[in-house]
Amino acid sequence: MLTAKGSVQQVRLQSVRARAFGKDGQCALVQCFLDAGSQSSFVRKEVADALGLAGPYEVIRLVTVDNGGGTERRMRRVEFHLGAVDPSQPRTRYPIQAPVKLSEWPHLSNLPVADQCEERTFTIDELIGLDHYFSLDGGDVRRSRGGLVAIRSPLGWILCGQTSRRPTIAVTTLLTRVEESANQILRRFLELEATGIATDDQNAPPDEEALAKFEEGLSFDGERYEVRLPCLPSQLSLPNNFPQARRRLLAVERRLARCEEEKREYAATMRQYVENGWAERAPEIGPEGRTWYLPHHAVYQGEGKEKKCRVVFDGSARYGQTSLKRQLEVGPNLQIDLLKALLRFRRYHIGLQADIEKMYLQVRIAEQDQDACRFLWRDTSGELSHLRLQQVCFSLTCSHFLAINTVRVHARCHQDAAPRAAAEILENMYVDDLATSCDTIKEANELAGEMRELLASGGFHLHKWASNEPKALTSVPDEERSASSRPLEDARNAVGPTG
């Protein structure tokens, strides 16, 4: 038990009473809280339902104080309008913290206050974050020394700041006692024991509509698969964000100017994109509403000669109240359960591991969608180049779904010709990593060969093969094995001298 006693100044937070209007004319009286510490604005579901608001679902990450990486929530994006409360209409009095008597503050006399209630508790209907915060700032502020401040807004004057001229005495007593019930302990134990045999009811069924739409836009030219970008509306509606992309490129160039080595590696990586056919030069003018420039930066991994540069394209960059991420569907989660995959991996005594080399870049973006994945780069001549991605890059919100589902569709198409290999890919492929096990060396060799052949027919190359039994990889060329699974001399060459 903790008890604290001390002086506390009463402070009024920024709150507004307003009328919210839906698209069809519905109206509701709402209590708004202005929060400059929030990047986005939110409205309670009850209010959205009352206004008849509808919109696409998005997966967002909510990060609060002390919750680490945050939590992902699926929320609907809606649009509505706020208006001032009409003084001629009857007002429902919603209480707020720190009641205010305007007569005590001469500099606030005769102001039409947006929220003047007299109690200390309230229910927030809408949280207004920084995305709309300054649209309520009329630019006029009235203040006094160390006291209440009034800010003009289209909804009336917003009051905030210290409301009590004399500190009050507050006593707070906290008692926390946490006990875990025997039922909770037993439930956790039984859930672990039931892994792999119990029905996984908590997982939502796959979005059949999204999967069908994906397959409609999927094509195969005999060497590579081509996919359409899954747009939230039927068509992309993108502003021209060229100025933003140019500013971000200039910032990257200033940073690279401080390290010549990183500058060379960045340029080499960009050349690799063009030489490998992952990107191509584009005309300066792209189709209206479907052209978007992805800002980019580099991530460097390793040290010394092992240092590698990876270019990260920023699909979340916002321009004109939107971003490419906001206009693309995430797609259903097709990821297999990792714990179950690891348990299956331990089923037999001969293990096999491999991964698909640059899996995302093996899937081509349909030509009509490539202009939505443009980027800027300055070549050695100093000329600003317009380029567009031809292959799926790692950083788009839908990249995960597009790459994984392409591999899964390819495996299903070959279930009759190679049933065991197709089943292994569908059940034991975690993103681009494959882990399975076999009972005999012969079975492992045959399975490795079948999986290599099946995926290669779709343009996917399995490499970095590894096994606890070297003889299980005789069907795999040495150069496709991981360093630890190659013959001794090759492994030495791969890791370098140790002496």
C-alpha cells in the first residue's frame, strides 16, 4: 500500500463540445479531446454507428507509454464533419475536469467558450490528434501570467491551463494485489498440451473475397508470376508526391556525403536493382492518380567486408493526407503457426532447412500498377532519374501477402504432380523459410529434389540448404547449401581462414 500527500495544481485539458455530422445528415452532440501527443484521430464506435459512418478496415499499430512495440488493432477508417454547437439548441451538459468560473478571469470575459461545464468527470467521444489538431487552431490566443489560456477555434474558444489560483491538498492511496487463479493456470497448461490437436477457433477464417481478387489479378508467363496491387478503392487515387520524394532524396544525399563507403554501397545497390530487372527507368510524367514516388533509405548490416546495404522503400510516407500504404489492402494473414511448424520439424530425426532467395523480388508487379511504385535516384552524371519498381519490394503493406500467396498458389497448382513437395510448402513454409523432417536419407534426398524442382518452375530458387545428416543433401548442388552443410573444403572457403 502506497500513500502520497501533497499540493496539486488543477489543470484544465483542451476539450470541445461540438456537433458531429455524418454524410447522410445524421447529427450527434460529442465531447472532443485535443491530444497533441497522438498522431491520428479516433472516434468511439457508438458515435460512428449513430452517425451511420462506414469505411474500409485498416490494421494499425497502437503504441502507448510503456507498452513496448505496441499492439495491432483492426479499425475502420471513417469520415465525418464537426460543427459548432448552436446556442439556440438545447445543450446536454457533459462534465469536464477542472470546472471554470470565467468571472475569475477578466481576460476571458465575454468569450463564446466551446466547452463550459461544471463537473469533474467526462466521457470522450472523439480524440483529435495532430492530423487534425491545427485545423481547430484559429491563431488567436488570450493568456494571463500563470493562468488559464483561451485559444480561438471554429467551434468556439478552447480553454486550457491552470484553473486553480491556490494549490489544493490531494491524498492518493494505492493498493494493488494480483492473484492468478488456479483456473487460469490450468487453462494455460491445457492450451499448451492441446497444441496441434485442438481446433483453432480464435483464428478468423481467411478473407475469401481478397483471395479470389488476388487470383483474378495473378498471371504466369512461364517464368515469373505477376500480381496486381490490392487497392482499397477500386482504383488508386494518389496525389503527385514528387516534391516530397525529392526532399527525402536530398536528405539521403546529405547523409551519404558524410561517408564515402556507404555512398558507394548505396549506389551499387541501386545499380543492382536496374541491372537485375527489379526496376526500370520511367518517363517523367506518369498516369494521373496512379503515380506515387516511394522515399527510400538504406539499412546497413554487418561489419567490414561482410557489411551489406539494403534499400528500404517507405510505403508509409504521407503526402496530402494519404500514403500508398493507406490505399492498399494488407491482405489476409496466411502465415502458418510457428510453434506447430517447429513441432512438425522435430517429428523425424533427419531435418531439412532451406529458404527462398529474394522471394519478394521474384514476383513481378503488373505493368499498370508499376507507376505507383516509383522512386528517385541520382546517377553518377548527377542527373535526377525517375525509376519504377517492376518487382514486389519488401516495404509495401501488401508485400507479405502478395509473395506468400503467390508461392502457395504455385504449390497448389502442382499438388497432383508433386503431392509431398506441395504439401510441405503449404504446411511448413514460414514466409520464405522451409523447415521439415524425414525418416530416411533416401526420403530426404527425394523430397529436397522435388521441392527444388517445384519452386524453380515458378521462378523461386531454394538455397542455403542445411541438414543434420550431410548425406541427405546429395541431390542439392554444393553452391546451394549453407556453409555449414558444404564439404569441408568449400566450407573453409566460405568462412575464410581462421588462423
